[in-house]
Amino acid sequence: MEASKEAFLREFGEHYGYPNGPKTIDEIRATEFKRLDGLVYLDHAGATMYSELQMEAIFKDFTTNVYGNPHSQSDTSSSTSDIVREARQQVLDYCKASPKDYSCIFTSGATAALKLVGEAFPWSCQSCFTYTMENHNSVLGIREYALDQGAAAFAMDVEETVHHGVSNGTAASMKVLQHQVQRRNEASSLEEPTGEAYNLFAFPSECNFSGLRFSLDLVKIIKEDPARILEGSPFCNGRWMVLIDAAKGSATEPPDLSLYPADFVVMSFYKLFGYPTGLGVLIARNDASRLLKKTYFSGGTVATSIADIDFVRRRKSVEELFEDGTISFLSIASVHHGFKILNSLTVSAISRHTASLAWYVRKKLLGLRHENGARVCTLYGDSKALFHDFGPTVSFNLKRSDGSWCGYREVEKLASLSGIQLRTGCFCNPGACAKYLGLSHLDLRSNFEAGHVCWDDHDIIHGKPTGAVRVSFGYMSTFEDAKKFIDFVTSSFVALPNWIESGYQLMQGSESRLGAASFYLKSITVYPIKSCAGFNVESWPLSTTGLLHDREWVLTSLSGEILTQKKVPEMCFISTFIDLDKGIMFVESPRCQVKLPINFITDSCNGGSEQIKLNGQRYEVQSYKNEVNIWFSNAIGRPCTLFRCFSSNHNFCLNKIKSASMGREVQSMLNFSNEAQFLLISEESVSDLSQRVSTKDVQKGACGAASQISPMRFRPNIVISGGEPYAEDGWKILKIGNKYFTSLGGCNRCQMINIVHDEAGLLQRSNEPLATLASYRRMKGKIFFGILLKYERSEPVGRDGDLWLQVGQDVHPNVS
């Protein structure tokens, strides 16, 4: 056993690994989670993993028993009803809720349960919906129902202050910051609450952003002494009900409803034991559920109804009243097998096990320092707030040694290359995100106006992070998972003495050696259809958009989405060739028996015209006949449409490109290229990369011959040969033949370069070569390889031989 694990076990051994359970953690991983070998999964707050033995038990259950629709009196239906009844009881038992006081209502998820409360709650113009800042969007959505009914709504921050020197040692008081009261009907704000209106207070048992757990004492305080929290508020005298969002917290600490009698609790089963998805639960106090006002009725919710007159009588039981239609009875039948796992390990043991891993990670992250002594990690979660513990979640951001932030997408991308799956962003918790990141309302609005939305790549705006990185642990997580994550952060983000962040240092001083180096144009590749295969030529004409006809066509889905190999890898099997003399593009695919000819003149006249959007720019495009679209749909295995840029105006679409290495803005005229007219790759740089990948494989003990990386892996337009590896990094202006080009800086690489197709026509994915590039070619969150070029045209476009590139031409960098 290595020293780090020995040290961990000395500190957490009594809590880690289920020492008193039926299986140790190592046995659980070896027998029930074999599919996680080589993978570190750290997003259990998003969805935990199901056990393989759990799924085998479910499959055996379903293949040996017959379950019928429970809305019947047949034997199979009756047995299904029994299973459902047992599942309800298991849910209530999990939260220590007596069936005399509580009912279990199955929903399609925790969000559906929250929606049910929001739409059925007895709102009035004197009601109030109050919620803590740390709440999921699915809780915040209840606000819409309240405001639409004329009720008030406001958020609050609740903190606990401990006072010393009292008779029993310490005492706690609460400090509350109430945010602005929101109303949509200003007239209702003039009415003084009478105390008869129903109000709702919502909070999470565990914040899914920071992992901090709220004290469930809030339940009793709000229900019994709301003035303690709402001091000075006109809503103090109302009838307060409490909702707990336990979707995140219930996996390790379900609320004890025998001690904290909340009115509503919501959970989702996939966060407890991985499967089933699409099934959640609303646990409702019976007296509270009788106050909910349900409008819609459906099959299963009525005792009787008459079709042609206004007559309906609803069922009396709470479950049957609120479960519309046929419940997901097979999913409900599988719940038993999940609870069996939790009960065998015990929730308290799961809580201790996962907490030990979270505390280890927090401790290690806090201890990381750059070589200049600066902290690497900023953790989120204020221990002064009214929380009594942390859940098994760690939320943070990383800083470079110069104090600038590392974007969370950079962390996520590099983690993925290291086989680590984690979560980034705001985790659908905008209040906690803004609170911990220090984002004002102005920041949030300006970020949105700058184009930032949930799940995008805008991780740093105006020097501030827009989200965070989150790792979270489940009952099957191991020390090895945590250790590999810490090692990843240390090796990728901690600056040590002589630590080099980027391979750009390789080109320093290269200008002084250019006189002794010679470069020439090795190959030219044209890619007529975006993301499809290109073709090599000995010579090719230039245009205002780069190589003539390069990325002039694009495939879109029927909904208008631009299709690329990232989502449709099969596009790489579509080969193209253009005969300039005939004015025809020939397209082939192994899935299509007939070669497709597309005539530039006649075929373009047969379709209509429209606009599409790519990279924030609008393009006027030409469509084609249905026969052409059917051919491409067969080629990629999904319906699609082919478009071509209008030759009359497509080369005036402007795309602003800001070079990370040059720090200036350049305008380029593009077809459907992502960033620039040309991508240049150096043969020597590719050879150096291949050697590095081979060396890494040898160090890992990989068997077999080293595979040579082809320059075509990077989809370049221009491949040059000569000089030293990465000499191109320092080029600003270059001349090929008698044509001048401006370098726009390095090309930021993505995981597309990790996908190749073998001789059998099969797609293969790996972490290379991007993982190796990330180890020495990373700068400010981007991994650079190759350079982007813009053609500096001074002559009119035509077929003159002077406007052609030719293989073998000399390349002269940094000419004046």
C-alpha cells in the first residue's frame, strides 16, 4: 500500500470503505462496478452510478415476474399494485415518515414534484414564496406560479452566529438578509396580510453548488416561530409551510421527518442509486396535501366522470389524486433493488465514507501552492452560514501563479483527457453561483448580453469566472478516485520551479536561426464540404476566402443545426474531388453505390435560397434538389440538407478572430471555416509530437508498434516541411511563392484530433494526441498546434497562374 493511502487510512480509516459492511469498497468496485475500470467518475451530484448486480437483479425480476397496469383488477395488476405499495413504504421509511402523517406521490422526477407543489399550492395575493439564495432552478421556478397569482416572493440569506459565555456554554442566533420583494401585481402589495394566507418557504437539504448542508432546524423555526427568520416582515403572521429539496442531499443524509416535519420533500431515485431515471417522488404531509388545489384530472385520478356534462368526482387518496395517468410501474418495481443496496451498507456508513473522500480532497486542494507561494485553489462554501456539515461535494476554481483564473472548461477538458469525469458551470443554481463567485446583477446581465448561457464555453468574462468546477462522491467512490483527481490538478495546474505552461517557449530565439533554415510547401488540401474529407492537389487557385471552393458547402440537420464530425463522425467517410475545368464536384461515400456529381452552375440554379447562421454570422446560401439531400442523408445515416455559399456575397462574411498569441484583432473573409482561411501544419512539428506520444506509450508499458501521426489528422490546408519543430509559432508574415499571408496565431485544438478511422472503415477514439499536446502546448486554457493564416490579396481574383499555390514552392517566414 502506498504511503498516501496509508496516511489517508490513519485519518479516515474508521469511516472509509465500509469496514463493518457486507463488502469492503474494494470488493464493491471489483464485483459491481467493473465498467469503471480506468475511469474516474466524480459527478455523483449530477447522477450516481447504478450497480451491475443491481441491474442484474432488476433484469431477473422483470424476466421472471409479470407486471400489469395497476389500474385494473387482474392478478398481474394486483401484484403490481402490491409492489407499488411496498415501494411507497420504502420511500417513507427512508425519510422516517409515518404513513399516518405522510403520503408518497410518484412523479417523473424531483423537478416534476416541485412543479406539482407550485401549480397546486393555494396562492393568494396575500401569500408569500420565500426561498434561500442557494436553490436549484427547479425550485426558483415555483416563483412563477406565486407571482402569477399575485403573491409576493423574495430570496434570503440565512446565517447562524454562535454566542459564547451563556449559561450552557454556547447559543446560536440567526442573521437573515432579505432580498428585494418581488411582485407582478402592484395593487396586491397595498393589501396587508391578514395571517390567514398560506405561505411557502423552500430550501435544499444540501446545496448542489457548494455541498453545504442546511440545518433542518429551519423547518421548526419557520413553522413554529417565523418571526425569528422574518423579523419585521408583514408575512410573519401567515400560515407557513416548508418545502425541502432533498434531491441532492438524500443520497447521504435523507431528512428525518419524524424530527423535522416538513410539509413537502422531493427526491429523485437516480441520485440515490443510479437507476431508474425519470422517476421521482413528492413526500407530502397529509394535512398539507389536502390544501393543494388540483385542476386537471386524468385516468387514475377520478372516481367517476361524465363525458357530456360538467361532472367529475375525484379519488380521495392523496397518491391517486395527484398521480396522473398510469404511473411508471416498472421503474417503481426496480426501486426495491436500489434500496436493498443502500440498506445493506446503511446510509450512515455511506455518509461517513463519502465525507472522508470529500474532506481529503478539500484538504489537499487547500494545501496546493504555486512555486511563488500563491494559492492554487479557491473553495466555495461559507461555514458561517446556517449549515451543520458538508455533503460529499467540493466546488472550486483554480488560479494560475499570476493570479488569473483558469477557466472551468479548461479544467473539464483536461480532466476528460485524463479519464476524469466531473461537472462544471453553475449547476442550475444561479443564486449560489452568483453568491460565491461575487457576481452582481449587472455582471449576470452583461454576461448574458455577451452571449453567455448555461452549458456554453464562456467560462471567463471580464476576468471573472462565470461558473465553477465541482467534484462529488458516491457510495462506490474510492480513495484511488480522489487521489487521481488531486494528482491531475497538481500536474496540470500547479506551477513548480522551471515549470513551463506552454510549448511556445520552444520558438523563442527561432528568428535568429531562420536564415539557416529552409521551408517548402509539402502538400495542399481542399475541403469543399465542411467536416467531410478533402482532397490533395499539386496546385490550386486562391480566392478572397482562401483556397477556391474550400468549405464552400455545409450540411445541416432538418432543424438547421450545422453538422460536423464532432456530432456526426461518419462525415469523415464522405470523400470529395473538384474538377475545375468541368465545374463539377464529385462526392462519394461507402454507404452510397452511386458517385454524386454536383455541377457548380446548373445544380445551383435548381434550388432555392435562404439564410443560415454559423459562429454568430449569417450566410446567404443556395439549397439543392431533394435528390441531393437524400444522397447525403444516406451517406451519414440521418436526414440532412446541403447548402452552398452564394458566390456573389459569401466572401464578404466577416469573422473577427482574436489571436491569443499575437493579442490583436484581424478581420478575415471566410466561407464555412471556423476561424480562418487556412490552417498550416509543420511536418517537423507533427514528427516531434509523434515521438512524444510514442515515448509516453513506452513509459506506460503499451505494447505494439508505435503509430505515426499523420499531418492529415489535423485537417490542414497547407503542410510545410523544413526547419525546426514549432518554428511556425513565431511567424507573423510569410510568403509562399510570391503570395503573402498573415499569421493569426495558433490553432486551438479540440478532441476531434483524437478520432481516426482505420482501414476497415471503423472509427476509433482515444485520448491522443490531444493529451500529449496538453502537457506541453497549453496556454491560458487553450491547446495550440499549427497556425491560422489569412491571405493578403492584392491582385484581382482570376485563373491567372500567379494566383495559384503550387506544391514545392519555397516558404519564407517573417518577410517584410
